[in-house]
Amino acid sequence: MTLRIVDLADFRDEDERARAAFVAELGAGLSELGFVSVKGANLPPDAIESTYAAMRDFFALPLAEKEGCVVRASNGNRGYVAFGKEHAKNRAVGDLKEFFHVGREIVSLGEAGKNAFPKRVPTFREATTRLYDALDAVAQDLLVALAEGLGEPARTIADMATGGNSILRLIHYPRLEDLYVPGAVRAAEHEDINLITLLPESTTSGLEILTREGKWLEVATPKGHLVVDSGDMLARITGGLVPSTTHRVVNPKLPEDDVPRYSMPFFAHPRPEVSLGLLPFAKRDPRAVPASDITADTFLGERLAAIGLKR
């Protein structure tokens, strides 16, 4: 099995047939595998390369300097999160990664809504915020397409995420030779918390998704594409009709493959106060799983606690 490939140029095209085909293919891909490959995002030139360069410079800093970028009030949702701190839900051992979260500055969240950019890496803020803004714009288009495919008004889901608590996660997976915990993997099997995730190409392979048939499928992001998947918030507001998909990042299998891995998923989140109750179409569908009203901020807090980031 392979991911369906959609071209964002078709969605932005004035041809209604091309747009409708994109909407249908995106919806089918998320229903079948929970992941699709999106080309035609037209990110700014060198946006990915410059961000990876800034990431490498940051993660090479001494631990004390990296920990100076911790935003404690955010429970790991902004700034630096140390190696092994995060673990998958219902799993005791931490993942073999460290990461940095860049988010939108949200006044209503107080200190938790602020960033803490490293001063020692002068390119970091500009590179990461430029990529953040570009991916946020792509996410808006995809959320519009999703709503159209579900029969909702076009802006229904995108408006939830306009000015939202979206996060660009900059991940460093060290070599196993350098940092290894028995029984741990780079990222244990999990589902994303958010609405949708946009993943530019990583520096090495390792991503696997669990198909609806219960088999693990290796996924690589072609250069210039974004791998997009559906998260638990989207599953919740659609009553499970657009399910989230379990995925993981496996350890290198061969000694020669044991190299540092970097990746930078963008997690599209609603604004903190947005309700995650069922969308109207799901309320009318007898297949939908009921979902009580809960704010995006409360839901996020519960999930951050479940993965070890919130006390």
C-alpha cells in the first residue's frame, strides 16, 4: 500500500472539477490510511533547509543552554523539551528524542503562550517562524478542503484553527550509540493530539504507520511533499468518521543507519477556547461516536499529562 498523492495546485485552481477531485482524494486518503502525501505546497525557497541548519546548531548546544529555553508554564507546549521526557500514552519509558516547540504568541495563555528562542543561534527565530507561517497557511487550505469534503461550510474547521495554538515541533533523535535507553524507541506508537499534522521531509527514514488492517507500513516523504495525517481532535469533532492513525518512528536497524535524525512536524491546533464537540454533519450521522463538549485547551492539557509533559 502507498499513500495517495494530492496536488495543492488543484485545490487552488479555478477549475471546479480539479478542486472537487482534490477534496475527494484528500478525504479518501485520510479515511483509508489516515495519511496522504501533498505536493504543490510552494513553501518559501530554502525554508526547510534553513530550519534544519538552525535546528542542528541549537541541538549541538550544551544541555544547560538548551534548558535555558524551557517554558515551564507551557507544560512542554513551547520551548525546549529534554531527551526522554516525553513518552507515548500508557507507556512508561521515554522516547529517544529531544525537541523544541515554536508556537503562536497567544496572550490569553499568559507565560504558557510565549516562545523562548535561543540567543546563541541567531538564525533560529527567523527560520522557524517563517516555516511556521508557511505551514500554517497550507494547513488552512487543507482544513477548508476537509470541511468541503464532509459537507460542512468551507471555513468550518479552518476557522477553529485561525489564530490557533498550532505548534512547529523541531525534533532531534540522537544516534543510539550516543543515547539509548533499554526498551525505548525513537517515537513509540501514538496518535497525534491535534486536528491535522503537516510533515516536511525528514533527514532520514523511520516513520511507520499502522494500517486499518493492523500492518505497519513504512512511509517516506518525497522531497517537496508534505505528509499529512489526521489527529485526535479531528477524530473527535467528526465522531471518528475521520479517524486518527497510529504511527511511530522506529530505531535504526543496521549500525550504518545509526545517524542523527531530524524532523519538523507542524501540528495544527484550534484556538484554546474552541469547543471540540461534534460538527453538525456528525450529529446527523448514526455512525458517529458521540463526543461531549470540551475546549481544545482542556483536551490538550489532558493529553500533555498523559504523555508526561504536564504534571
